[in-house]
Amino acid sequence: MEASPALSRIGLAGLAVMGQNLALNIAEKGFPISVYNRTTSKVDETVDRAHNEGNLPLFGQYNPRDFVLSIQRPRSVIILVKAGLPVDQTIAALSDHLEPGDAIIDGGNEWYENTERRIAQASERGILYLGMGVSGGEDGARHGPSLMPGGSFQAYSNVEDILKKVAAQVDDGPCVTYIGEGGSGNFVKMVHNGIEYGDMQLISEAYDVLKHVGGLSNSELAAIFSEWNRGELESFLIEISADIFKVKDEHGDGELVDKILDKTGMKGTGKWTVQQAAELSIAAPTIAASLDCRYLSGLKEERESAAEVLKEAGMTDIVGSVRSGIDKKKLIEDVRQALYASKICSYAQGMNLLRAKSLEKGWNLNLGELARIWKGGCIIRAVFLDRIKKAYQRNPNLASLLVDPEFAREMVQRQAAWRRVVGLAISAGISTPGMCASLAYFDTYRRARLPANLVQAQRDLFGAHTYERVDRQGSYHTEWTKLARNADAGVGIFN
Ligand code: NBP
């Protein structure tokens, strides 16, 4: 550790995985930083790492008072503790020593309304507040995350130079931008995570189809995913999947991926995304399908007994019959295209959710800029985010990514392959809920006329909810049952 300077430029409280790594990143970029954690052994651990990783300007503090007073004014304090009550408790511990003009920056995966409550509470004492989404996990925090700060613009301005240096760097700048007021930073991070759920689900379905219908081995899958990662699907999640397929099981034969229990964990941001989509009447079926799949994956024992019951009821292995006669090379190319088209639909849903919330809250979110800051550092980083950025730059009022001329052309070009994959998966009994949801979303959105006319008629029949007509203005109600009975009495369809 360097000798303590007069005062640190910034402070960070909460030294678990994220806090420790972000603090080291900040120190490495040349900003003297004070660090603090409730359990002080983590302070020593972080100070040791700072020493070992290049004598970085990081200074351990062992109580809230010394910590706060070791930071230059106006102070900026990042908090990276478990979201919820621990954030309130950390704020309470620090705020006795903070002064008007100082700023708190919560970097956790916080529910955006908690941030809005804390903004109001902090402002009563003249304290500025930012809720900052941080994505990229441990490695991102250490070497360049994607940062989504929202709340007080003054608080952002006070640390803009630091955030721009520590964020991931891509061809068009650092992966950070001021998101907007209130809890917008947390909300954007939440939707980022929802999109991440969708991406992971879609990739797992591509894997499932290639493995069970295409019969690909793990080494073939590794090669295919590596190849995909050199094209339009190039992304962090495709890259890590290629790596995962290569790892051998140190406790037995074969690859580790086959030994992993098929139960997905989750921490809640995907659920919040789907809840918010429902609240705002935004269709997000791909993200919802990914959440449902996580729920169903959790029912491991129930699924095992269901498999038994249905086998006894006559369910046979239908994959085998579909697998014979498969053109493997064609299947791989079809799955690649299906994955890409499904992914575009999922991003369209996430972006539309962000726009709806922005309108509701007056956040004025810049969707193109959000796509840009996701190009690096974060889990959903992908080459095609640059194209999403450009689509919103071309038309900031774009109703949906699906109607951007470039994406529209791509969807149409890929739809034949997409339908083949989904059709094949359905015949083989391999569930592809994400791909199906995306395709149904596309087909519903692109059809000028839907069967909603019948639903409206039903609603009017049983609830007198009225309906509109395609050929004249106004709202109408019909005595459907009476008229139908009269019609029955008149003409019979089989006459
Ligand atoms: P955790 O979410 O595991 O939280 C552990 C930290 O919270 C420790 O520093 C712990 O202090 C502190 N803490 C707790 Br728990 N209760 C506290 C309390 N009542 N008062 C003060 N401190 C308390 O840490 P993390 O995984 O580094 O994540 C931090 C935030 O970043 C979370 O909101 C998380 O959702 C978000 N995030 C995590 C990742 C990731 O990859 N892990 C990625 C992106 C965002 P102690 O040491 O004294 O127990």
C-alpha cells in the first residue's frame, strides 16, 4: 500500500466480490481510494491485493467515521453491499459523517423504487444520490464494467472522470453514460439482466437442438460456438459457452457441462423485468419464457417423476425419429439464424420496456446510447449492439427494432431457417420456449390483422364490454346470444 495521501479522491464501502474488484480498478486508474467493509478482515484482504497488484493507491479504513473523513469534499462514496436493507444500514452508518453536497453512489442491483426513496431521504439532508447499475461480474468490475448511473446529475458530474476511466472501453467511448433521473440507472440494469436471461435461454435452446436433434458432441459444439463467435453472433455469452463445452470433468469421464445439475438459480432481476413489463402492458414473451424455464428447471424431482408417468402413459422417445435423416451442416446454419432472429426479438422487447418506463417516468432515456454502453464490459456485450445503437440513431422514435429497415430485412432473410428449427424442435419434443416466443412475437407483431376480433366479440357477449368496427367510428354492443339463437332458428349450417 502507498503512504496515505492527505485525502482520497473517492471512497467505496462493501468489499465483497464486486466492491473489492471495482475499488482495485479505480485505484489502478490512478484515483486514490479509501475502502471500508463492515467485516474488517475484508479491508485487510483488499489492502493486501492492492499491494500485490502494483502498490495501488488504495487505503483501508476500519470504521465509518474515519472512512468518510478520509475522502476529499465534496465526497463521493460508492456502496457495493447486498441490495435492500444492507444498503439502508450502510447509508445510516455513513450518513452521520457526510455533509451537504456529498454523494452516495449505490452500485448494487437495487430495486429502482428503493433508490427513489433514498434519493428523497438523502436530499432532505442535502446529500446527492446515484443508483448505478454495474455489469460484468467480477472480471468486469476489476478490468472494465459497463456502468449505468442514474439519479443526481451533479453527483454524476463529480465522478464522471473516474467512471469514464474505470468503465470498459469500446471503439466509440467508455461504457458509461448518465442514464437519467431517479431510479433510471437501476431500472436500465434490471432490464439488461432481463435481456441477459433471454440470451442465456436462447443459447441453451440452440445447444439443446444441436445436441439432441443434431447429435453434436461437446467438442463439435465448442467448435461451432467458436465459429459463431467470429460472425454476427459474436458476444461474450457465445464465447464463454464455447469455452464451457471444452472443459473436462476432473472427477470422471467426459465434459463437466454434462455433469451439472439442470436447475437454474436466480436472484430476482429477471422476475422484476417481467413484472414491470406486465405493469406497463409491454409484451416481453422471450424474457418471460426464460424466467418460466428457470422456474420449471427448479422442479427437478417433479420433472423426473413426470417423465416416468408419461413414459408409462405411452410417451416414447420421439427425438430419434426426427434425428435420422438430419442434414447436420444445414441444421447448424439454421440454428445459427434462428438464434440470431430470436435474439433480435428479445432485445426489441427489452428496448420497448425501457422506452415505456422512460415515458411514464419522464426519464428521457436514450436507447441508442444504452445499446452503446452495453457493447463492452457487461454480460450481454455483443457485436450486434452496435447495430442496435445505429438503428436508434437513425430513428430515435423507432417503434420497434423489428421495423428498422436493416433488422427488418435480416428477420425476413432468417425466417425460413427459424421456422424450420422451431418446427423440427416441436416434432422432436425438444422444448424451445424462447425461440417459439420470439417467433410468435414476430408473427403477431407483423400481422396487420389478428384474431383479436373474436376475443372482442366474446368480451362483448359475456360482459357487454363493447367493440369497435373496422368500417365505421364509435363503440358498439350487440345482443350476440339473442341474434345467434334467432339465426339458429332460421338457417342451419348443415342444411
Ligand atoms: P453481496 O451481494 O454478496 O454482498 C456482500 C456485501 O454486503 C459484503 O460486503 C457484506 O459485508 C455486505 N453487507 C451485508 Br450482506 N449486510 C450488510 C449490512 N447489514 N451492513 C453492511 N454491509 C452489509 O456482494 P457482491 O456479490 O459483491 O454484490 C454487491 C452488489 O452488486 C449486489 O447488489 C449485487 O446484486 C450486485 N452485483 C453483483 C454482481 C456479481 O457478479 N456478484 C454483478 C453485478 C452486480 P460483510 O462482509 O460484513 O458481510
